[in-house]
Amino acid sequence: MSNSFIPAGYKTKLNVHDTQLAIGFIKYTFNKKLCKALNLSRVSAPLFVDASTGFNDDLNGVERAVAFDIKETGSVAQVVHSLAKWKRYALYKYGFEPGEGIVTDMNAIRRDEDMDNLHSIYVDQWDWEKIITKEQRNIEFLKETVRAIVGAVCDTLEEVKAAYPAVDLELNRDVKFITTYELEEMYPDLTSKQRENAAAEKYGTVFIMQIGDILPSGKKHDGRAPDYDDWTLNGDILFYNKVLGSAIEISSMGIRVDAQALRSQLAKAGCPERAELMFHSLLLDGTLPLTMGGGIGQSRLCMLMLGKAHIGEVQASIWDRDTVAICKENGVELL
């Protein structure tokens, strides 16, 4: 079901031609700044993985992966939801060392996604991962990394504004760190998304920490797969989007599970049998390195920086009739 809307009086700052050029500029500039900030190297990544390996991201555990059989192998492949687990294996396979990391252009199909201004069945993001030490598995190192990413976003915005004077976005470099527990206490009568909107409007730039576990209310703030992020050491980077009057999540990220956290979270999620899969076995026996990582939305970052009202203005996808109609009525051109 579509929930797209166009704010009253909305007008795009750049025409379609200049938008396309600006998208390329943003992607090139931010990729360079992210690699420098986190010491990342670009690698190639798969569009699909063998379903039996456990490499695919299961998201909330209910989304259906796009799958197909392969004639030559007789196996079933799944188009990735994200590369959250594959990246950790790649760091091990490619021989990276602590302090080094990788980044790749991830393209995914999420066919069960509800469509709205921020959501599409097509997902494009910078998927990054780096090796860390045991001593770095803590909140302070997580916060330090978040600040580095936000710094790369803000530095990119400065260059975008210099190249495209019509862009007038202002972002707050100072990140407000809030746990989901604190957020529930602050706004007990609001839904999770309403809490995020309220926090983003108040602080401008927010990192919502500790997502995936049950809150005191008996509910989760949001779902997280149990086998990549450590639910006590993860979070989402949000900016306030004045065009839509709401938060826009730019990145989901975190320090990844170690063996202890994996066993605990698989049990909480009711899927301990995953421990027998290839990825999970390699993690539990200590083969895979300790890592942290995340995904940073490419279309969402472009949408935010260019002041767009709908993600379809910065990415080519398929839209439902209601979305197409409301955009047409308001002069919004979908790519």
C-alpha cells in the first residue's frame, strides 16, 4: 500500500538533467570521503548469493527474497537484501587486517517493501565493513565511527552546495546519541517512527542506539536480524528532513555480533538452528574476524542533499498507481 505524499508548495531545486549530474557528483564525492574517514577500500560484491550459505540478510525474518534456480549448479540463488554478512566473510577471505575495511555498491530488491516517499523495492547503498579489535567492541568506538560518517556527509554537502548553488540544505554536525530505551521514556505515547521524527526535529542529527531487543514496553523499537549487528552496539543515523517534516534514516550500522552475542540473539529470535549454516559456523568457531559495518543509502543521501520530496526523483524503480498519480498531479517527475 502506497503512502506517498507531496508537501504543499513543493518545487524541485534542480531539473531532471541537473539532478542526474548532481547524483553522480554526490556519489563520487561521498564515496571518496567515506573511504578516507574509515580507511576503506572498494571491492566487488555479489548481486545474489547461494541460499544455503546463510549469507543473505534476513531483515525482519518475514521479507521474501527474490530467488531463482541456476541451471548449471542445481542450486537456488537469492538476490541480496543487503551484504551485512557477506562483507564479514569477504574481509576474512581477502586477508584484511584490523583497522582496514571494505566498501561496495550494494544493489538489492526488497519486493515486500511498502512504498512511500522514502521506500522503494529497489535499494542502493554503500555497504561497508571493517575489522576491529576486541578492545574496540564498545559504545565509545561506535560513537567515534558515527561522528566520522556524519562528518563525511557534511563535508560532501559543502562541496555539493559549492557546485550547485540552488542547494540550500543545512545539517548539524553535532550528533545526539539516544538509546531506544531513553527514546521510549522521552515519548512513551508515540510510536517508534513518531519518536524518531520528534528526536530528529529537536536535535537535527541523531543516532538511535540499541535496536533489535525488546523494550520495557514489551515491544521492539524496530526489527533487526539476530546474526549481524550486536543489538547492544548498533543504531541508525537520522537527519531531520525539512522538506518532508520528518526524520530520514541515512544509515543502519553497528558493531557486529561475536560468538556470545550471536548465540544469545539467535535464541531470542527463536532460530538457534541458523548456527549450523556456513556463515554462522565460521563465526562461532572464531574463523571470522571481529568487525563493524553498515549500509548508507545512496538514493536517500541524494534525496536529502538535493531537497527532493520523493525517492523516485533520484532513482529509477517501479511505482504503484497511487504514487504515479500523486506525483503527476504535483508536477513531480519520477525517474
